[in-house]
Amino acid sequence: MTTSDKTKTSLAKFEEFFSTKYKDNVFEALEKYPDQRSVVVDYLDLEMFDPDLADLLIEKPEEVIRASQKAIKNIDPLRKNADLNIRLENVTNNIPLRFLRSKFIGKFISVDGIVRKTDEIRPRIVTATFECRGCLRQHEVTQSSNMITEPSLCSDCGGRSFRLLQEESEFLDTQTVKIQEPLENLSGGDQPRQILIVLEDDLVDTLTPGDIVRVTGTLRTVRDEKTRRFNNFIYGNYTEHVEQEFEELQISPEDEEKIKELAADPRVYDKIIKSTAPSIHGYRDVKEAIALQLFGGAGKELDDKTRLRGDIHVLIVGDPGIGKSQMLKYVSKLAPRGIYTSGKGTSGVGLTAAAVRDEFGGWSLEAGALVLGDKGNVCVDELDKMRDEDRSAIHEALEQQTISIAKAGIMATLNSRCSVLAAANPKFGRFDSYKSLAEQIDLPSTILSRFDLTFVVEDKPEEEKDRSLARHILNTHKEDNMHFEIDPELLRKYIAYARRNIHPILTDPAMDVLEEFYVSMRNNSIDDDSPVPITARQLEAIIRLSEASAKIKLKTHVEAEDAHQAIKLTQACLKQVGLDPETGKIDIDKVEGRPPKSERDKFRILIEVVKELEEEYGGRAPTNILISEMADRYNVSEEKVEEVVRILKHKGVIFEPSRGYLKVV
């Protein structure tokens, strides 16, 4: 059968298909034209109607789609001018981006990916109207490429000089989009594959950076005039959003039975904690926090459009070689939208979004890690090694869970509703519990305060603990198969089921427990010179942890035991990080990286003593007298005085007018 015969057959078959299966859809679209410009056809319906026609569509998409558009015009001859597009969904010919080869050129395919970049919408000329400069006769020429084709000569006067009439010509909106293969399909050091998608007419402006989509279209190739090489692109026919987050994992009825059976186990909470990062021995509190983070709290949107986040952020600060990176890698592999990134190799725009010039000189946004990880988990290793200006990019993402961009004339707000699990090393290699967190890691208090839980993991020699750790490592190397409390695939589905179906609500007993804890902690610091032990931000963190604890057990209500569990974990963190060694009390400033109350008191006292000595010694305070005064009156050691003096000099509060003397600015 020749190509023209096939086209005629396709036309007749499509007329029958639209008249029998899609008559209502077609007439509705024709009624709404030009506001509605497309008819969406399910490929599976076409395949059931005529398998040969469906196969021909995959092999010769351009001819078949042209025949289908002609068939629509033939159904209603009164609307011959209605140019409706035929959009095909559920195309079964789905090809992973890394397997797109030259054999697919010209074929109808669908690909899945993450939108990295969207360019500006530009017009493409479809029918150009030319005017002959000699006799003013107008000629219409259909354009097939970006290069405008003029008539060869005027049919009236034979002239060869023409002028393009833009207002008489017909244009079509067009936009190019870059998509990258889904991150969960990658292994090891694979470079993610990318491809350009060309969208036209009503498909433009339907995708934004960070969207996970399935694009259906024809694979084409174009020759680059500079390099003389061919580049593939997909001429888009249909786009649909595919949310591949925890909630979208396929859970069969058998899986659901296993999940409910596991939830009924009274030891389910412990089992899940033991199944979190099983290759790492010990660190129960950290594993419990990671398990709670994977389940997450219940995010809420209030009537005034204020959003309360349900995602839990965790920071692990610890000595080198204790498996922090291993924990982060575990989470990034378990969460479907899990992204792992590390300190020095991460820039601010790499985390948020970059403004990139396109081939025509315009600007467009390219999504970074926190945008691509929307509704997933982002693991940031070596957080302390990042440059300050890059690290500040995550401020807004941690609390507001959006990323606002105002660069290169682009104003945009992108979603980054992800949980952040970060790891950092102490500045001097080992953690010193007598110094504040801010002194030991290069992180500002503005970032430290946004983490719900901050863990300090120390590597201290203990014979019994070291023996069990050595045995665990040796067994891991000896045996190929590790023993899992819960099968990793079942755990993944269990988490997906909980995040999709369980949205726990606080009960009155749980609220009483949380209220009592908050008030009693605050009452401990009712005196003027007591440190502040806890703030409202910590209370919100405990609520999120309580909700996550209820989710682990698949409960629809947060009960008192969940609140107690969250409080216990929070207190363990506060005692690790927030205990002021001098006062023996918890100080939230120490947790959030500011000098604790006892330190601030020393600053204030030292400034007062310097002022007194200035009056006594003719406007300058001798350093040796200051040291003895601080030791006699306030029992402060010489080393501590020198440290406080150094800090105050750095802050510009005091200065040294001459060697051995101090003066308040």
C-alpha cells in the first residue's frame, strides 16, 4: 500500500473513530474554538478501535496526526476553519531518556523527566504573506522551518523582489523546554541525560522548572549550523504531570495487607528505627530522627493562606568517620525524590535556581537541588564547607519552603517543600562539649535555629561499644546479605502509604502534655538572669515530631505517648547541644549558635570592669590589673578573660590604645 493510500485509509478510519467514540468531545471542542484548541485522545482507545492505525501512528506520526486533524474538519463541514490539535495521552511507547537512539528518529514516543529549564515564549511564522514590490500582488507561502522562504517569482509581473507583511502573516506560539531524566533512575556516577522539547500553541506555558512530567511527541533531529552536527529534540504533542513522590508509589492490595499487618505489631516503632540506615551501628537517637523525618508531620494551610510546614529538618554535627555521609546516602536512596549534594561542590544557584541565557540571548530559570527535591528529601553533606554566600540561599527554603528569585529581570517563586537532612564537621576536627556549637562549626545562628533537631555525634573510646561496632563492621564485610528487621522495599511502601493516607490530628491529652512541657521549661527561666531554654519555634518542631510518631504507627490521632516520644527526643538534643556547662541549665541560644547567657554575662561584666579601671588609671585600663580583678571578684580564669577580650576586640567594643592597656570604644 502506497503512502497516499495509507493516508486515505487513516483519514476514513479517523472519521469513523471520532464519529463513534469521541463525537461529544469533538463537538464540545468545536463549540469552544478558538478558546479550546485541542482534543485529547486516549491512545488505548485508539488501539482498541484499530490496532493497525495505532501502530501506524507510532511509525508515521506526522502523516497520521495530519490525517486525524483533517478528519475532524470533515465531521463538521460548517467549521472548516477550526484548526484543532489532536493530543494523544497514555502512549505505550515510553522510552527512558538514556536509551533514545537514532532508530527512534521520526517515531512517536513518550519520555519521563524533570523540567530543568523553560525558555521564553516566542512566535513562529506558519504562513507568511509577501507583497510583490513591482505590482503589489500578495502571495501566501507556508513555512516549514525557522528560515523564511520567499516566493521564487511573482505570478503576475514576474518580479523577484518581495516584502514580508507581518500583520497579514499567521504566527504560532512556541517554547523550548529542557528536561532531565528522573534522578531515581540514576546509579553511581551517571550523568543525567537531557533533551530539548519544543512546545507549540496551547502547550506553551504549561510547565515550570521542577515539575516531573511525561512528554509525548515525535523525536526529530536538526543540524547545528556552527558545529555541523545533528541534535535530537522532541516535537511535543502532549504533556502531563507525573508526581513521582512517596505518595505515588504503586501499592497493591497484597502490599496493603502486609503494611497493615506490620502496623499492628506493637514493636513497629522500634523495628522501623532499626531498619533505618542498618549498615551503621548504634546512634539510636539519630536514626529515630531520620525515621521521623521520612514519615514527616502534617503540613497545614490556614484560612489566611499561611502555610505551616510539616517537613522535619535534621542537622548532624559529628566527629569524622562515624558514618554521617552514609546516613545521608541512605536517605537519598530511600526517598523517591531524594537528592544528595555535598559542600564544596555545591553553589547557591545549584541549590536554588540559576538564571541561564538561552540560544536567542533571553534569560530563563534552571532549577536547583532544593526545587528538584520538592516533596522529597534533600541531603546536604559538609554543610560547614559551603561558602557563606552560597549557604545563605537555603534560609528561605528551610522555613518558608519556597525559593524567591529576582535576577536577570525574572521575578519568580518556586516551591521547595522538602525535608533537609544536613551534616557538618566540627571546626577543629573533634567536638568540644565545653564550647558552644557556633564556636565549633562555621554556621550562622539563622541557619542553626531552623533545624528542628541538631545532633552531636562524638567518637569516644568505650571498650564494650567499640567491640560491638567492630563485630558489626566485620560481619557486614563477611556476609553478603545483611539481616533487615523490615525488607527495604516494604519499608519504602510503608512510608508511602503513611504519607499518602495518614494525616494525624492532635488529641486533647497530647496537647496537654506539650503545653505542660513548654510552660514548665519556660518557667525554669523566670528570673531576669536565667537563660531562655525553649522558644515557640521548638514547640512547633515537637508538634511535627509528635505527628510523625503517630504516622509511624498509622494512627489518625496524635496521642499522649507520641507527644512524650517527641519530647524525649527533643530533650536528648537540647541536653547534647544546649546545656551551658557553667550554669548547668539549657540555653536555647547555645542550640541556635548564639553566645549562651553565661558568656553574655562575662562580656557585660568585663566591659564594666574596664570602664571602672579607665576612671582609676587615667582613661586606660591595664590588662594585668583587669585579669587579677576578674579572678578575685568574679572567679574568671586568665584564659577566659583573654578569650573574652579577643572576642570584644573583634566585635569592635574595646580596643588597645597601647600595648598592655584597654579602652572601651
